[in-house]
Amino acid sequence: MGVPKMSGGDFADLAKPPLDVITTPNGKDDVEAGQALEQVQEALSGAAPEPPLLSALAASVCMGLIFGGVMDLAKVTLPIVIREQFIFQRFIMIKMFLGAAGFSAFVFAILSKVAPQRFEIARGMSADCVRNKGLMAMVIGPMILGCGMALGGACPGMVLIQCGSGVPSGPITLAGGFVAAALFGLVQPYLVPAMCTLNIQNAKPEDFKVLSKVPFWAMALCFTAVIFATIGVFEHFFPWDSTTKQWRQWAWTGELPSMSTAWKDTLPPELMGVCVGALQIPAVLFCYDTLGSSSAYMTLSSQLLVVKGMRDKAPHWSGYRLGIGNWWQAVYILCAILGAFITSWTTGTNEKLIVALYSKHTSPLTF
């Protein structure tokens, strides 16, 4: 077993004794150093248990196949759909994401009551990912992600579906993701001071005084209602199956991609988002975690660390190597590629992409 996964490997370097991690510089700030040491010890003693191997793997396979299929059916992963979302010409992506976020909140509200222990473990994993990052990391990271999505027409999760459904740029983008994961694994120790600047301590809504007396399930259900009301507004003005321009003074030209047919090879993105949100149920109950894909890049790329000396120099990266707490997500993303492949060939989407590329010499980013 590897280092216990506490937030995607963020505490991997804590495999060392706590006193080796935090020391008191020059005898100053003894109180603060002591508090920090207590926090580390508490984190070590409270490491989340790893899920059962067989149930986690089975859940990962099923989740990956479903995720790949519904993402392909929504056509949210086409590079042109992603790029036009950023310039507000098409709103398939935001509808899909809002559907997933809204139903995830609904699922979490239910799980917090019917399976509170499993829910708190999964929630703790997610909260730690935020709590261990500073404001600089939380600002610069999303900016880099947004730039990459706009330029490459993909993100860590959607590029998997592109590979499975036959988008020509998918494998190249996926390779770039693995190179970036390896690069981050190497330089992460040097970025820690900057990443921890203005550390975010309030990771949960209840941490804020104004919300401290509101039950989580109530907040989650309110969030669900607001999200689906927002989806209704988007759907009213920008119908998911529209194919022609309906606004004279706007660049918006319709939602449905030209190669798609509504209800035949394409389904409503908000409905597919609900399906993705429902996958939080097996993720929490069987994997003790919430949905995600980016950590899998670290897990798979960290297999390059075959020599102990290499692992010692990159403790954060090495923390992703072993353990079902890390590997369930790797299995999940590989099965997502397979799920997209099955759906795209079943509906004929894959064939349409090939025909469009070789008969019209169209750039992959215009699909």
C-alpha cells in the first residue's frame, strides 16, 4: 500500500515523521509551529480508510462506462462545443455541467442523511483538496485550465471521451495531459510555498458563521433548486435541439452541432448532466470519494518512478503510485474511453467524424 490518499496525494510527503516536516525556525513563533504540528498529527491520525478493492474496482468500471457514454451522447466534448462556450456562442457545456452540479448536490443531500459516515469520508477528501491550497493556487490554476480548454478544446475529463469517440485531436491532447502531470510531479516541491500563500481554511459552508446553523442537506437542496432554475432559463432562450440562429444581434448560432441529430445520436445535455451527477452515489458509497479525473493522470504518470531515489525526490507525485484510493480513478478514466467508444460507434458518431475529417479536410477543432 502507498501513502494513504487524503486529498489526491496532497499529504504524500507526510509519510515522513511529523517533526521532519514541520520545525520551528530559529526558535520563533513556537505557538504557531506547535499548532501546525498538531494539525499535521491530526491529519495523519485521521487518514481516510481505503475502500474495499473489489467493490471499488467494480464501481469504477461501471461509472467509467456510463460517464463515457452519456458525455458522448451530450456532444459536450466536441472541441467546437467547448471553444464556443468560452465565447458564449453555444451553451451545451454549461448546461451539462450545471445538470451534473445540481444533481450532485441533490445526491449529497440524500447521502448525508442515509449514509452519513461514507458521505463525510468522501466530503473530507474533497474539502482537503481546497484546504491545502492557497489563494494563488486557486486563482492561477483555473486560469491555466481555462486557457488550455479554450486553446485545445478539451479538459482532463472530456479529452477521454474525445479519444473514445474518434476526435482526431484527442490522443495528442491526452498525451499533453500526461506530460503536464509528470512535469507538475517534478516541480511540485518547489511550488509549495507559492501554492500555500493565503491558505484557504474555510473549505466547507458550515465553516462560515452566517451558514453555521444551516444543515448541510438544506443548503444542498437550495443549491439544487437554484441550479435547475438557471438551467431552465438557459433552455428557454437557447433550446438544446436548435440548429438555426435565433438572435439577430448575437453570435449565437444554435445549440446542436451540425453533425448531430436530436434524440437519435444526441440527447439533452442537462439530462446527461443529471446522469453524471447520479454517479456520485457509487463514488461515495464504494470508492469513498467524489467524481474526478485529474488525479488519475498523476497516478498513471507516477508509474515512471521505478527507483526509490526518484520517489524520494518527488514525494507528492509518488503518493499517487499505489493504493485503490488512487487507482480507482485510473480505472474509471480508462473505462470512460471505452464507454465513449461503444456509444459513438453504436450511434454512428465516430463514422461521421471520420467522414467529416477526410472528405472536407476540416480542422479537428471545428467539430
